[in-house]
Amino acid sequence: MFFFRQLAAEDVDQARDLVTRVYTEMFGPGVVARWHADIRNMESEYLGSDRQAGFVALDNARVIGFIAIRHRSPQSGPLAGRYDRAATCELGRLAVEPAFRRRGIALQLVELARLWAGGRYRVISLHTDDTNHAALALWRRLCVEVLAHEGTVYFELPLDRPVTVMPAPEPRP
């Protein structure tokens, strides 16, 4: 049985290592300073904040999953002007240890993040690379697709319904 909780100080090193390994596996260069500063600075970004949080999945005391809510929203590019900056957060940094995938861990992490954000924000935005097929399949089942633009697909996670295992969507025409 897995245990889920908000990120604690004792989880930070393992969570950072997990996200770095998963990002390296998926994207090659791994954690890139200009895009992933929050991963390097998890303590200051996610501990003790009322606007940002990280969540972990644990197997015994080992971090096997991570997700984060960040106080940010797309303010430039194709979604400029769509979101109220104060009322929008971004879901991201989802990483699950490969040996533990397809066991509902990602769904539980998303639900924890959704519940936490629900009392603080009106919109949860997120995005992924259009070549990340596993992430696209997950987000298309849980979210509303907003826009696909120049290699990035943007979504919104509904705050008003729990994350559950939902049937796969109908194929697109």
C-alpha cells in the first residue's frame, strides 16, 4: 500500500532525485535551469507556502511519485490574457518511479493537488510536450484540452470533479 502526503523536508532530496531521473529519461537533458529552477529549489518553492505545494507518493519511506502546484499561469505566448494571474495555478512536475507506474499513483497525486488547489485557485492549467504520449493520454482523460501550439499541448484540470479512472476518450476525427 502506498502513502500520499504533502511534501515534507525529509522528502525533498528523494523527490528532487526522482524528478531529475524521470526528466532525464524522458527528455534527455533532464533538469534545465531556466525551465526547472523550482526542482533545484524545492525547499523554498514548496515548503511552507500557501500558494505552492508539492505532493509525494511513498512506498515505505521511499519517494516513488511527485507532483507540484505552482502559483503561475501562462501570461505570454498563445494563451496570453486567458487567465487571471491571481486565480490560476499550474500543475506540473509529475513523475512516478518507472517500476511503480500504471498503479494509480499519478491519479492519486493529481487528486491531492486538485483538492489542495481548490481552496486557493479557480483554474488549474498545465501543459506537456506533444511527443510525451503517456502524459497526453493521461491529461486527455482528466482534463479539458485548451490548445495545441508549436509542440506544446495546453490543458485545464477541472476543479469541480474528483479525479477518477475515466474511460478513454473517443478517437478524434
